[in-house]
Amino acid sequence: MICRYFRSSTLAGVLGLAACAMLSACGPMTMSATPQSTAARPTVADQAPSQLVAQLQQAKALDQTGLEDSTVSAVRRGDFLEHEARADRIIRDLEHGIPAAQNDVNYALEVPPRHIQPTQRTALIEQLKNAINEDELREQDVVAFSSNVFYEDPDAPSQFGGQEQLAQQEVQDLEAGNHVSWDDLQQALYVPPNPL
């Protein structure tokens, strides 16, 4: 009798969403969760606000210098503006006693490169292809699990599909020699955690 309910597409969808919500609650779900290196950076809790403000002001100055470089593409200028604006907001918050999230601080402290050299471009393409493969493997695991448990369509898209498409677009742009957004590139390199 219970199996009949699981075969119902509405109930299966609701149960699938509930299971995904419970599984994804174990991991971070913020949009700013990108694969930025935090190993070299001390955490927000380890620093006095005045030290953090000084580091953010230095990052803002580097972003401003990047904006003033006439050889920087319009796409990269957008990246510099985003990082500078985030640093400015966090500085304001810290000066008013409002704590800052670690992911936001990491993003604001990161200064995008002005240009991507040919060797970097090749390495980034390889990293993106590895991320695509990892996305595909994790998507297959999730689809196999949900198909077996909830009798769902194995061809249904998942969160990995969108991430994979983003990475594929970045690979195409890099291979074509197009200017790419550093932020989009970092997001494309991110592989969602396996919820299983």
C-alpha cells in the first residue's frame, strides 16, 4: 500500500524535495560558497575588526588600481567593482559593530587578476573539465539514489546539471579566447557537495 503512494508523482516529488532539504541542511547553501582559498587567510573570529578593516581597505585599493588599468576588459572591471563594493559594505558594517560572514570577507579580500595568461587559461580549462566530470559523477549518484528510493524519473535534472552547464560555458569562452568574469569562473569551478 505504501508503494502505491510512492509511485504517485506528487507524493514522490514532495518526498524527494523533503529528502533533499534534509540532506542539504548538512552542508552550506549560500550563493557565496565558492572555491576560494581560505587556508592562507585567518578567520574573521581570529582578527580584531580594525585589522580586518585595514586588510579590506588594502584590497579595495588594489581593486581600484585594477579599475584604473586601461588594458583591463569591461568584464573584468565588473569583477573589480563587485569586489570593491563588497569590501566597502563589510568595512561599513564592521565600523558599526555588525559582524561579517567569513565567505563575504574572503570574497572581498580576493583581488581578481587583471588578465589571464595563456598558461593560466590552459590550467583553468583543465580545472573546469575536471569540475564538469565531478558534477556528472555526483549527478549520476543522486539520480540513481532518488530513482531507486522515490521511483523518480532518472532523466530529471538536478542541481549538478546547472553547475555543469555553467562550467561548460566558461570552457567554451576560455577556449575561444573571450574575456571571462573572474567571479563566474570561480562559481563554475565550484562543485556542489554530494548530498548522499
